[in-house]
Amino acid sequence: MLTLKEDNMLKGLPRLSEDNKWFLGVCGGLGEYFGVNANILRALFVFAGVQIVPYLILAILMSCSED
């Protein structure tokens, strides 16, 4: 059986998370895709100074990744 990380890597691009989201689900989706805790990614977004524009671009790209 594939792990969640391996299963997501086979699907292609990451998707927005429906279960693990605070705002749009970008960090939750990236966390599920890479097998990392989404809170770590959220902290990196905040402390790295990532602005809202790159976050929204990721949200648009991730939501458009349909099978």
C-alpha cells in the first residue's frame, strides 16, 4: 500500500486541502503533498515574509490542478 506522500506524488500537482486549512488550504495541501506538518509550512510562510500575492498565486495554481 502506498503512503499518503507516495500516493500524492503519483497524482501530479498538489491540491488545496479540504480538511487541513485555515484560509484557502495552500499550506495544508502542500503539507499533504510533501508529507510535512502543515503548521511547519505555515510558520515558514509567516517567518520567511511570504506576502499574500505568492500565496494567492499558489492557491490559483493548486485549485486548477484537476485530474
